[in-house]
Amino acid sequence: MSEFRAPVRDMLFAMNELADMSEVAALPGYEEATPDMVEAMLEGAAQLANDVVAPTNVIGDTVGAKLVAGHVVVPEEFKSAYQQYVEGGWSALSFDPEYDGMGQPMLVGMAVEEMLQAANLAWSLCPMLTQGAIHAIESYASKELCSAYLPKMISGEWTGTMNLTEPQAGSDLSVIRTYAERVDERFRITGQKIFITWGDHDMTDNIIHLVLARIKGAPEGVKGLSLFLVPKFKLDAGGNPADFNDVETVSVEHKLGIHGSPTCVLGFQASEGYLVGEENKGLISMFAMMNRARLNVGLEGVSISERAYQQALFHANDRIQGGVPIIQHPDVRRMLMRMKSEIEAMRAVAYYAASHLDKAEKSADAAVKQHSAAMVELLTPIVKGWSTETSQELTSVGIQVHGGAGYVEETGAAQHFRDARITTIYEGTTGIQALDLAGRKILRDGGAAMTAFIEEMSAVIPQLEANAELAVSAISFKEALADLRGSVTWLLENAGDDRDTAGAVSYHLLMQAGIVAGGWQMARAAVIASERLASGAADTDFMQAKILTARFYAEQSLPRAAAHAVTIRSGGETMMALSTEQFAAAQQ
């Protein structure tokens, strides 16, 4: 079993060269994010991830989280790692200095998050959910609530959760039954929520739940939902945890993977809660948390793939077969190169999205702000859906590199595969992300944002064509971009004919868009690396590897986009033609 080492060098390349870190650092409030400071922060985070968090990964998988006397207990090693994370100030990295945050860019925070996710995905979910809760509270809660709760959530002394799902209400939130009764300026929340990630634990002395519920008398459906802040422990006059708030941990789920992350059923029994945002507009407030979480879950696809790649690479160098390490075998090279190239592509797209998040929030230029906000909207379902779907394949490839040894738990390869499986489900399944992309992000604006993105990506083609070494990438990417443009046009022209059309082709459109966006970033990386080599860069091996990895992606990964394009043009007629009875006809 290999040790984890955060890929700081590639992260810095993706941040500085592909996500325009210099532009982000020039935004108001980010002046301290100098190149030296950012590199130092990433090196410090890598030390935490490598030496403190990563060793807890197998422990979390084998020991897991347990419900003892009504409270969740996690491994002692988790608590120690969390304490060091808090003491290092990492929880405050990208938050508002008004509430004791460090005020660093989201782009920097995303790189740090990737390291922690790769080190231990189950453990990292706790701070990740807290970050989303902080964002929702900061964006919509009253000043009094922000002052009472944000400083200790930002410091990491308290953690946060998201409570949407109920036994009868999965993605359809309109049938939520949890209700709220007004008592003076407060509310009493009653109901049950399921699948609550880190819903209870013993790493901090309070947990702040954000809960969707319906105020008695509110309209039915999603239009009657409100969002409430419900602490596990109510606060005393000094702002410290005091009386238990009747939030019962009913059970902890037994899961395929991420065993160290307690997934809880929570029962709210007239628990005291505080309104976040306006009454009956809870989805608006909740989606502030969910959209940020979707980017972070997309990043999980990158992170867990990186961990699986490092494991596979170690084994390929260590395992001797035919008198040589198996990394010398062409088929093993094929698998490792696929993992390496697609991870680098996913990382670059995720970081690019994070840079637009920073620009959308901080830019003083209204046009830049508007464009970046549109890009974040467009890229969020792509990063979430494409990256997590790809992680299913790459973690499986990691097992294949190990051969039979990958199928047994002792090597550790199987854990990454099991842990990755939840990522396509968390925060909205791939189907939901795909519908979001096709419906809300393309059909709603007539394809304007996607067309602008395609035009931006096309700018790399002349740069590729001007460099003989990159000619293969130029041809492949030009064809892939034309296919994507054609798929968007097909959707716009055909979606109105049949209400099922968008749903039938949306998955393939999402995957095609992700593969092409990854190809764009790999092409840009190759152009930059070629320029660096021409100017006498010292890190020749790294830059040459960038060019070769980009070429591999263009030759072996980018053509997959064409298959999705062909499928899109088939529409959904055949998909919807089989009757419900015919699905089971063979069993009759």
C-alpha cells in the first residue's frame, strides 16, 4: 500500500497557467495571494494531508463510525487529524475576515480541499459540508445569526450539515413533511431527515444543521419550503453550547464505502430553529450551499482518482512480471496514462471553474462579474457530473492495474473504488446534473453561455496549429469542438418536439462537454509547456510530460466525445419506446 503525496507541482501548474491565478490575485481583497504565499500555503496543506490525514484513511474504512448510546463515535485518529486541521487555521482559509476568516481565494481553497479529499475522502466530507453551510448562512442569514454562529464554524470549532432528504422525499423536495411551528421569533422543527452526511460525531462540541422544512400553513410544494438553522446544542447567553436541542441520531447507515463518514438518520423533535433567508424561499438559500457543494463533489472525483492513480503507479513500479516491472508493459502503460491524463484534465477544468467563482464574487468590472457568474453556472454541472462519472472508471482501472491483488482489500485499491461510488449520487445524481446543463444552462438561454464557452475554447486551435509538435492535438480538438457545437445545435433544434428529448440526450451532452473541456485544458497545457521549453525552462521533464500527456488525451480520451455526439443525434425515441411491461417480459 503506497503513501499518498499531494501533487503540488501539477496543482500549481493548473492554478497558475490554466486557471489564471495572477488575475484572481489581482481582485480586490486577494492582494496577499502572491505566488510565494500561495506556494507556501499549498506546501503546508500538503504536509497536513500527507502526514496527518492520509494515514487515517484505512483506519476510517476498517473501523468506521459507530452509534454508541445515541451518539456517533468516530476513530480517535480522525479527531486528532481534525484538531490539527483546526489549529492550522485551514478551516478559515477562504472565508470572510469579518468573521475571522483568512480571506483567501476560492481557487486556493479548492486546491487545499483536493489534497484533503485525496488523503481521506470520508474525513474530508466534514469540513466540506461545513464550508457549504457557512456560505448559505453568510449569504442569507441575519446579522445576529451570522455573528452567533459563523466565527466558530469558520474556525472549525463547530461543524455544519445539510438536511434535505426524507424517506419519501429524495430529489423531489416538494413532498417534504418536516414542519416548523412559529414560537415568538423562533421556530420548532419536527420531522425526520435521512442520509445526513456527518449528521452527528464527537469531533466538535456543536453541530449546526441547516434544515428544509415547511412552516405550518405554508403553500404545498417547493414554494412553501423554508430553511432553518438548527443547532445540536442551543447557545447560552455567552454564545456557548448549552442545552441539548432534541436532535436525535436515530441510526447510522451501513454503506458501500466512505465508512469513516457517519451518514445519519436524524429526528427533530420540536427542535429550536432560526429562519435563514425569507419564509417560503428556502430552496434559494439551500441552493447557495448545494451549488458550492456540487463543485466540491466534482473535485472529489479528481481527488479519489488521484489517490487511486498513485496507488496503481506504486504497484506498477513494484510488481515484477516477465522479469520487469509491469509499468514496462504496454497495456499497463495504457491504463496509467489514461488515469494521469484524465486526472490532469479534470483538475484543470475544476480549477478554471473556481477561478470564475472568485471573479464572479470579487471583480469590480460588471461585465467580468456577469460573464464569470454565467461560466460558474454552466461549469458546475459539468465539473460535478463528468468528473465523478470519470472517477468511477479511473478507480476501477486502478484495480485492474493491480490484477487480482486489486480485488482484495489488503492492497487498498478496492477502497478507492468503493469510496468513489457515492460521488455520482451526492448533491444531485448525474442525471440531475445533466438535466440542469441541458435545460437550465443551454435551453433556457438559447445556448448563449455554452456558445460563448465554445468560442473561448476555439482560441487554442490556432496556437496548436502553429506548432508542428502539437499538430495531432490540433486536429483532434478541432473535430471534438465542432462535434460539441453540433450537439448543442441539435438540442436547441429538437428539444421542443418531444418533452423527453432533453432528458434522453442530456447525460451524453454532459459527458461530451466535460471531455471536450478537458481536452481544451490539456491543449492549453501543451501549448504553455512547449513555450516554456522553447524559452529554456529548467523543469524539462515536467514540461515534456505535459506535452506527451496532452497528446495521449487527444489520441485516446478525446475521441470518446465523438461517440457521445453520435448518441445525442439518435435522440430518445428508442429509449422511450419499450413499454413498462416489456421491461419484464423476459422474466414472465
